[in-house]
Amino acid sequence: MNKNTLGIGILRYGFVFVFLWFASEQILHPEMWVRLIPAWTVSLSGLSASTVLILNALFEIAGALLLATNLFVPIAAVLLSLHLFGIAIDLGWGAIAVRDIGLAVSLLALAVLSRKE
């Protein structure tokens, strides 16, 4: 295994951990997370905030599973990156948004590095 393959694997599994942790927290402790669901997603979708939260958790689990199984990594990484950019934009400028932007950019790097030539 060369260092690039090792680095990509470390990135993939780091993000698997991050997204599975957040998704499991949303499912196990929805009361802590449902207040973070933007009102515009509820009004635009017509779904309850709780339903949007569960759908968000399922999306994050699906993305994590794709990364963990090394399937469609570039696509999963781009979608998860866009997801994090959306969260960062919705949060407004601050420490959490800056962190999420860093993670989103790292996911874009993973997408590029994982692309088959």
C-alpha cells in the first residue's frame, strides 16, 4: 500500500466516523438536534422537523456506508461536501461554520483523490 492509498483510506474512515457519529446522535437524541433544523426546510418540504432530522441522519448513514465500502467514493464525497457547505451557510459565519467548511473542502479533496483516471 502506498502513502497516497493510505492517506485516502485515513480520510475515508475519518469521515465514516464523523458522519456515523452525527447520524447516530440525531437518531438517539433527536431532541438535541431537531431545533437545529432550519425553518425553511420544514416549510419548503412540508415535512415535520423531526422527519427532516431522520432523513438527514439516513443521508449521512448512506454516505458513510458508501465511503466505508469504497463504493462511489467521489460521488458520496461530493454530496457530503455539499451537505456540509449547506449546513455552514445556514449556520452563518462562526467557529462551527468554519470547521464545517474545512471538512467540506477535505471531502472535495477526497473526491478528487478517489477519482479513477
